[in-house]
Amino acid sequence: MARTKAVLPTGTRIADYLSVGLLAQVCPLAKIHQILQDTGRQSQRQRDLPAHGVVYYVLALGLYMGVAYEEVLRLTLEAMSFLGSPIKREITKSALSQARSRLSWQVMERLADECLMPIAQPHTKGAWFKGLRLVSVDGSTLDLPHERANIAAFGGPTANVGTAGYPQLRFAGLVEGGTHAMFALALGAYTDSELALFDKLLPKLKPDMLLLADRYFLGYKAWVKARQTGAQLLWRAKKNAILPVDQALPDGSYLSHLNPSRGNKDMSLQSLPVRVVEYFIDGDPQAEPLYRLVTSLLDPGTASAQELAHVYHERWEIETTLKEMKTHLRGARVVLRSKTPDLVRQEFYGLWLAHFAVRRLMHEAALQKDIDPDELSFKKSLNIIRCKLPHAGAVPP
């Protein structure tokens, strides 16, 4: 189905210049030039749209998802001129498509890898637990244009014959609690499991983090890999998970252990000590009868069962983050623009970099007001960035 061609108001507003300035603050021009040089994607000759301009264009596509290509290009070119990098010649739609293809998706992946990061400061409210940075992991899918190349590269839900509906990509990510900043991403096909994608996120875990995860992730191998990063873990267990009571603890929790899978033939693998917290929620008819959490924090003196049960529900902030990107930034039930797998990947990273730019600005505003970033509305903040005059600091010097 064809898109409705949305346009921006006649004439570019100062706020539009500042929107691109905000993206330039998150992805500095010097870093972009370095990545272009490292990947061999820098402009080899004077073009209508140089490679660094294409990068900012892809980022702007994420910020103005519902607006036509040509309108976003106009905004980008005029804003780049405002920011001191003028481009005088008119760019055709064909030249624009070729420029995106020359850029490659690997440049945007590298940019996301280097620019997405945890942003909470020691005094950021809602981002810490017992000196540990709260982090959550989860995955989701995005609908793609119904093109043969996208179906072949990514697949999608299946029917009796072929795929059902749009092809889809699957991704997993790490989100910082409190700030809702997505700081690590792993992109795959629809058939890739979230556990397989989780392996690609492990290098971003650090010893000062407490990783929250849903019951789907709990398993011996995933637990071992995550603990090897030094991060502490607090994961929910499935109903049928075998967690014997090894020692009851004064706060109502108990020590237990995780065993390797029965089919594992590696005799060197040993049981892993864990602590289990069981609780239920009163007064909520939709709550399950019993919740079980498994944690690497074995000492109840460090974190009580009640504290762990309370902090685990911060995991839902990653669901909120996914909604922010999929509903407000991308648009509800909106299919990505790109019709080829490489440009799909490029657009995906541009979307999350745009989300990060909004969330970083929100975090700075929350710090100035000494409030929890959760008290600020992502939707309203996005509208301000798109339509109104933001703080002058959005434009980099």
C-alpha cells in the first residue's frame, strides 16, 4: 500500500535546524568522518550530497518518519547549510537512492555501536539500585515493505503458503532503566531467536550493571555467558523451572542452583549457585498466582527479597521504550520505508539513533529540574523537537 505523502510546513523553521543540530550533537561530524574513513565510505569526489550529509539524512528520516523523502532531504540540506556545511545543488530522488546505497548499512551500524551508550549520571533518579545501573534486555519485530528481497533476507510469519502479512526483522536490545536509552542493538531475521541475538549484546554488559530479563532468557548457558561479563542478574523464571531449595534465608528467599541441560555431555560443567525470590501481587486481578525471580545477588543483606521484587518491575521500562520507538517515533502500524535489505538495516539504526537523541535531551532536561526522566513525556518531547524551538544547546558549537 502506498504511503500518503506528508510534507513539512512551507519554509524550514529554526526548530528544524535545531532538530538536525540535536542529531549532530549525538553523532558528531568528526566521528562520522572517522567512521566513513575507516569503512572506506567517504566521498571519493565532490558529489551533490557528500557521505556525511547522507548520514544526517538517514538520521533525519528516523526523526521525521511520517514525512516524505524529499521533504526530509530539503530539511537536511537547509539545516546543514545553517550549521555551516552548505550544499547548493538540488538532489534528485535517483541520486538520493544511490547515495544511500553507497553509504551502506555498516556505517550506520558502526555509528550506533559507538554513539549509543548509557547516559545516567550518579544522581539520575530511577536509574540505579544499590549502586548498580539498571539495565533490561528484550526483543521485538518491525514490519518491512513487502518486497521479494526483504522476504528472502528477513522472512516473516508463515502461512500455509508463503509468508503471512509483511516480512519482519527481529532485534534485541539493552535499555538503561530510568533514562530509557537503548545502548546496544542486535539485528537479525525473523527466524533468529532473541536468545541468539542476546549473545551479540553481551560485550555491552559491564560489572556495574544489574540486568533484568523476562523468563524467556533464563537458562544455564545464557546465565553463564551473562555472568562472565561481571554484571549482576535478576531474571524471572518459568513456571516449570526446577529450582530446588538448598537453603532457606531469613527474608523469605532461598538459595538454589541452576544445572546444565540434561543433554549436555560436557562433564566439566557444574551447578551454578543462585538465589530465588517468590512473591505474589495483591489486589490485581490480572496478576499471576506466583512470580519467581532468580538472581546472582546471593546475600539478602545486600538486597532483600522485597527490594528485588520491587526493582524487577523496572524491567517494564524496556516495553515502554519499544512503544516509544514503534508507536510515537515510527508511527503506529507504520511499515519501514526501505525496500531493500541493506537500506532496511540502515534505516533501523537511524531510527534508534533518533530515539536516543530524543531520550538524551529528555535526560538533560530531567537533570536540570532534578526529577525522574519517567516524569517527562516522550511524545510531547518529540513534538517539541519536531515543531518548536528547543534549548539553544541543541546546536553544537
